[in-house]
Amino acid sequence: MTHNDSARSGWGRRGRLALASALPVAALTTALVAPVSVQAADAPAGPGARATTQGGRADLPSEVLDLGNWKVTLPIGEEEKPTEIFQPELDGYSKDPYFTVTRSGKAVRFRAPVNGVTTSGSKNPRTELREMESDGSDEIEWSSTSGKHTMTVREAFTHLPEDKPHVVGAQIHGGDDDVTALRLEGTKLYVTKGDTTHHHLITDDYQLGTVFTVRYVVAKGKVKVYFNGRLETTIAHSDPSNYFKTGAYTQAHCGNSSPCADDNYGEVEIRDVRVRHED
């Protein structure tokens, strides 16, 4: 498989940390009447963001996000065999319109249309990062009862599919199923718990393009979910085979969302993602 779509190998690991701290972004004033596309406001990238090219404009996702310990799954390829890009290829890879730098150069767009290729275990398409070992060579698993595991994501939902406007922007996955996810349904933003999609309501007035920070902290058999620094819920969970994921996991497909076309999609923009594992 070749990965030459907008690839520029060698750029991905160069750079310096952004100096700007993340600032809260005000919600958009336009009410969400129907699924529309909104470009997230140009808030500064978080402190873990990667350096950009000359002039401050990044060209590759790896110039915005540290992708060293991730792989990406894309909604293209053969049936039930979506394309996956691993390191070191990932550092020089982009794929428009699914996985690419936004026009501002400050975020990475993750887009998954309802007609996208899916994995064998789901009817829903995704453009999503999956956590890997520190060198990106193999899939990681960690225990929720041993050590401390944290993922912090600064992102914005920017587009929802029609008919079923549901998209997941971040999640913890266990060995067999979802543990918890951040799920937007129209203007209602939820924390899920297993198969309980409406476990905890964060807000019923989320506006597309509003940048926020979600943080998962897992330790001693508990998952704490923070939104913009505030603890939203704590979920009891005991499993030795967990991993983090983030991106656009569209919760709709051609069977429940029309039109069955590329321009009917879920989309998330990510400005920063950081993972830390402690003994």
C-alpha cells in the first residue's frame, strides 16, 4: 500500500512546542437548526501542540499533533477493511478530506461520511486515532486498576450527519466494548457509559465550532471525565485491556441517514491531544 497523498516524509517530527496556552472559545450565536458545517474559531493550540512550518501554517497532521503513539483508521478501502496508517508512514501522511490540516493550519480535520467503509464490528464509519505503544509499533493495552492513565483532547465538533446528527469525538475502549465516549446528538453533548448513551448530559446547547477540552483520568478502577476543567462524572470500571481513541466516529450510516453520499458526514477538528501513563 502506498501512502503518498499529500505526504512529505521527514517533516512530522520536526518542530518546537507552541508557546500559546489554550483559551476558552465563546459559543457560536447561530442556533443549530439543521446539520451544517462550521469552521472552529482560531483559538490558540494547546501546550502540547506540534510546531508548524514557516509562516505558522502546518501542511501535515503530524505538524499539528504529536502522532508518535497513534495509528489512524480511515473510512476508505475494501468492505470491512478500512485503511489504516501506522508509524512511521503516519508522520508524512494526509488524506483530503478525511484526515488533513484545516485552512487555519491550527487543527486537524477528521471527517467520516455515512457511506464510508466500516470495520467488521460496526455499521458506523470513522476517521479516528487509536492509541499505540510509545514507538507506534503495536497496539497498546492498559489496566484501569493499575497505574494512572490520562488523555487530554482539545477539539470541536464542526459538522453532523443528516437525519441522525450523532458523532463521537473521543472515547475509551475496553477489550470487548466501549467504556465511555463523548457523544454529540444535535446540540446535546453526553458522556456515555457502556451502552448507556445518555449516561450524563454535559450541555443541551452545544454549538458547532465551539472549542473545548475533554480529559479522561483512569486510576484505581475509576474513570473520571472532565470537561473544560470541571469533573462531570465518575464511572467505575475494571478491565486490563483498555486504550484511548479520538477523532470523528460518525454514529450514522446509509441505513439511517440520507443522502447516502460523501457530503453527508460527521466531522471533528482536533487542536491538541496528549496521553500520559504513570505507574
